[in-house]
Amino acid sequence: MRKKGGPTSPRRRSAGGPSSRRIGDPEAEPHSNAAGQRTADPSIRRSVDPPIRPTVDFLRQRLATLEPRVAIVLGSGLGGLADSVTDAQRIPYRDIPGFPEATVAGHAGLLVAGGIEGMPVLLQSGRFHLYEGHEPATVALPVRVFAELGIRTLIVTNAAGGLRPTFRVPTLMLIADHINLLWRNPLLGTVVAGEQRFPDMSEPYDRELRAIARRVALSDGIVLEEGVYAGLLGPSYETPAEIRMLMRLGADSVGMSTVPETITARARGMRVLGISSITNLAAGLSARALSHAEVMQASELLAGQLQRLVRGVVRQLG
Ligand code: HPA
């Protein structure tokens, strides 16, 4: 457990030391993936490395000696956490090879590297959604790059609609599990080096991280629900009939993101913590029509709590 008042600047890599070895570098680790497992066919690496490699190389250079250990994906309106990063280095997507620009209001389009609670982190402020027309591989790209940079823990946040009748919105919800209704999977196609063909998804959201999040919420007086997130393609919000269907399927929240990132992270053996900001009651559960502006507003209302929760979790990881 990390003590309060510990180092405030993020840990940095010593140049040329053993920890500066590139994870997944074919020269350093022939035929083994980021998890240290042997891959069946080294030619697979060559066939898929090019789209990821320039991004990884660029970021390694920009991060210099910083070695982030945790990546945090910020959902709609949750960009505030990025402002509190110490020794922050802000890298606009337009400068990053392979990254498209973020197009959704409330998504900044920045990678922010630096420290949170003394932990070296990389924040993705602005994610890519399938509904923007991006390929699943583009949506998965940041996570693949995080893994190649040696990051083993991914925290994903999102805004979502609430389905469980007892939710008092707005509220935070720990994602215990998800249902992929995007009808897409970022792992389709050739196996990417460092990933498994058939990753186990029996615990997509890490049990230990969830326990930490619950403990932090309890000690900080943050209401934290827990439930199943349904990921839909969007961009139209759901119909009331679809929401009734999702309730029958066992979903507690619904949104248009997160699932591709989690699947990719699990294929890399990364552990994932997912937190939804439940910004609204889902369609048909209240008399109000849904709007992105309202989602953003509610998400900003929850931002303080979410930041405290994420900070608290990161502190425990130290
Ligand atoms: N549905 C889908 N995505 C969302 C919602 C919703 O009700 N609220 C915020 N993101």
C-alpha cells in the first residue's frame, strides 16, 4: 500500500538499465509476447507489427524515461482528471502516428503522461468509438500501445445510461461484467503479436481491483453501485423496447464504448477496472428525452467523485 505524502513525481526509467528493455521487442525477446508467453509463429509478429510500431516508437521517444504503469481511459466529460496530473506531458492525437483526431464533444484528443498519487500514468483523454466509423482495430490501438509500453493495468471509465430501477442517478457504477452487443470484436482477423487467439473472458474486470474500488468508495463516502454494462454500437440512444430487452438480458447499464478496450486488454493479459458514470435513466425509464448535453452535464456532476475514486484506487496500487 502506498503511503500518503509519498513521492509526488512519477517514477522514471533509468536510461539503459534492464527496465528500459522494450516489452514485446522482437530483438529483445524473440518469439515471446508482452506476457512473456511464447507465440506460435514469429511471422505473425512481422505481419501485424507495422501499424502499432510507429505509435509505440513515437511515444517511447516522447515519454523518454517515464515508464507508465497504469493507463486510464477517460469517458465523456471525465477529462478533468487529466488536469491534475503532475509533471504532465500533453500529447495531442494529431501528433501521434496512427491516432485519428477525437471527434466527439467532451473528448479532448490528448494523451497525458505524468503522475497521479506518485504513480506514473498515461491518460487517454478522448477515446475512439465504433460509432464514429472507426475500425475496431483503431478503437483497440491505444490499448495495444499501452500494453507494448509495459502497462499492465487499465482503468476504463465511461458515461452510461442506468437500467436498474434502484439506481439513483447520477451515480457511479463499478463494472462487474459486460455484454458485448456491438456486434464487433477488436480481435477479429490475424492474431496480433502478444495477444491470445481465444482469450478467457470469465473475469473481464479484475476481482482484486474491484475490491480495492469498493474499499476506497466506502472509506471516502462515495456511492458505488456495481453491475453489468451492455455495450451497444450507437450512436442513436436505445429505444424503450431495447432497454426492456437489455434489462431481461441482465444489463444494469448501457453505453457505446469500453467493451472493445476491455477485450483487447484481456487478450494482452492486462487487468481491467471499469467504472461507469450513470448519467441518466435509460430510455423509457423516465419521461425525459435523452441528450448528449444532459449526459455531459451529469457526467461533470460526478467528475469529482470519480476522480477521488480513481485517485484512491491508484494510491492503493502504489
Ligand atoms: N445510452 C447509451 N449510452 C449512454 C447513455 C444511454 O442512455 N447515457 C450515456 N451514454
